[in-house]
Amino acid sequence: MTVLTFVLIIHDVADYDAWKTVFDEAAALRRDAGEISYRVLSDDTDPNRVVHFSRWRSLAEARAFFSFERLVEIRERAGVASPDFLYLNQRASGVLG
């Protein structure tokens, strides 16, 4: 059975539009590091509280990427404050309805 791996990042940003520009510019870096797909969500009362939910080839690749020194600079440029990371293995999924 193939284990699906995901990363959930929750962080506050100074300005969503500025953050999204930097996020989009880093797409190739994330893809090359092992990110397969992503979703960006925001808090319904605070558009600058961002959730980045992504699927990865492996958690090892995700952990290596998110500890990459260059990301500190990218986060600063994007206006990211104190991101929280959760590295996740899928246990179940389904569609209701």
C-alpha cells in the first residue's frame, strides 16, 4: 500500500497578495523538492492567516525542503511570521454525499 504524505503549514503573513506572489515564484523549487500538489486556504475572518496544505513524494523530502536555509530568506521576503508545520501520513479518506 502506498502511503500518501502531506504537509500542513499555518502561518500569518503581512499581506496575502505579496505572500502569494513569492509563493508562486517558488513553485518550481517546491516541485523539484518533491511537492506534488497544494491547496492554499485562509482563515474566514483573517485573509492574512494562511494555510498551505500540500502533498509530497515523501516526508523526508518535505522535511529537507522546509529546513533549507534559503527558505528563511524566502519567508522573510514573503512576510511570513512563525510558521507551524505538521508532517502527515494519510490514514483514511473518503467522499460523503
